[in-house]
Amino acid sequence: MIRNQLYIDPMVMKIDTKRLIIRPWLQEDKKPFRKMSADMEVMKYFPNTLSSSEADELIDRLSVLIKKKGFGVCALECKQTNEFAGCVGLHDIHADFHFAPATEILWRLRPKFWGKGYASEAAHACLKFGFQELGLDEIIAYTTWNNVPSQNLMKRLGMKYSASFMHPQLAIEHNLCNHVLYKLRVQNYRGL
Ligand SMILES: CC(C)(COP(=O)(O)OP(=O)(O)OC[C@H]1O[C@@H](n2cnc3c(N)ncnc32)[C@H](O)[C@@H]1OP(=O)(O)O)[C@@H](O)C(=O)NCCC(=O)NCCS
């Protein structure tokens, strides 16, 4: 069956792990991504949930970036069930951040896929891709001061705390403005 991929290009990031597939976005991802983006539990550490049209537009923007750069924030699929599990990938950060230019790793999974090691498995594959295929010297990650699950994941990946900073696109009085920055240099990457 030919699946309705938003952009078909054999050169773009597509990775198979033991339990997961990291791949460009498909039309069929839009429905579960809308649901995930409207879920207060998933979006607890983001300034707001996304409307359906915002979620669709985000997939379209991410797809364009994947096509342009050959990597990006991809869809995550569970091999056993072919379900959409969330998103994961690498992203060149916006120039507003004081640590730019840099490439970040990021993740967002549906709650039913938490607590199974899926985010770790996918993130390891992305780090390996970033270091080995893209030749990056360093990959960073950042999150809000209170996002413990995300910080625990950074630590499990071997990333090291680097600094605290105020998110440049959030008001200083916003309760999520305070962020932490973690970094991993290629020579310190231990693999899975
Ligand atoms: C951040 C997030 C991806 C972390 O997900 P997670 O499931 O906790 O992370 P992992 O995949 O590494 O799973 C680790 C847990 O699975 C358990 N686990 C079960 N089976 C496992 C296996 N086969 N291998 C590894 N760990 C396994 C681990 O013991 C650990 O449990 P613990 O948290 O009770 O210690 C998830 O909370 C999320 O999507 N949050 C919402 C979005 C978000 O905040 N994104 C980050 C914004 S910066």
C-alpha cells in the first residue's frame, strides 16, 4: 500500500529502531496529532494547547523543514500496532536564543506511550543520526524548569545541565518562562 506521505523524498530522515519508526509525516498523522496537541496533560509545560488548525499548520511547517534540510521533527510510529505515538527529532533553534546557532533534540509523546522507554529509544536514534549522519559536534535540549519527565530523559541520554535561562519568546512573569538548558557533546555520547 502506498501511504499518503506529505512529502516523498528518499533522502530524508527515516529511522527504524527496535520498537519504533521515526519518519516524515503522513496525512493520517493529522488526526492523532490534533488530539495530542489539544491534550492538557501533554501540553502542560507549553504556554498553550493547539487548535486543530494550528496542529495541522505545525505538521505542514515541520514537513517543509524536513524536505528542505533532510532532517527535522518527525512522526513517531509504534511498529507493533502502526499507531501514531508522537513526535521526535532534531531542530535548528531560532536565533532569538542566546545559545544559537545550535541543534536541539525534542520529543512529545501521547500519554499511552509514556513509561515504556519509547522516548529514550527514539531520542537515542536521533542523537546517533545527528552525530553520525549530520556530523554535529553537540546537540542541546531545553525545557521548562518544572518539566521533570523531560529533564529525566535528558539525564538518561547522558546530557549535562548547562544553564538556566528565560525563554526569549515568553513574558518574564509567565510561570513557564524559566527554562533549563542541557547539552551533549559527540565525544560524551555513550549510545543506547
Ligand atoms: C517527556 C516525555 C517524552 C518522557 O516520556 P517517558 O515515557 O517518561 O520517557 P522514556 O521513554 O525515557 O521512559 C522512561 C520510563 O519508562 C520506563 N520503562 C519501561 N520499560 C522500559 C524500557 N523497555 N526501556 C526503558 N525504559 C522503560 C522507565 O523505567 C522509566 O520509568 P520512570 O519514569 O517511572 O522512571 C513525556 O513525558 C512527554 O511526551 N511529555 C509531554 C510532552 C513534553 O513535555 N515534551 C517535552 C517538552 S521540552
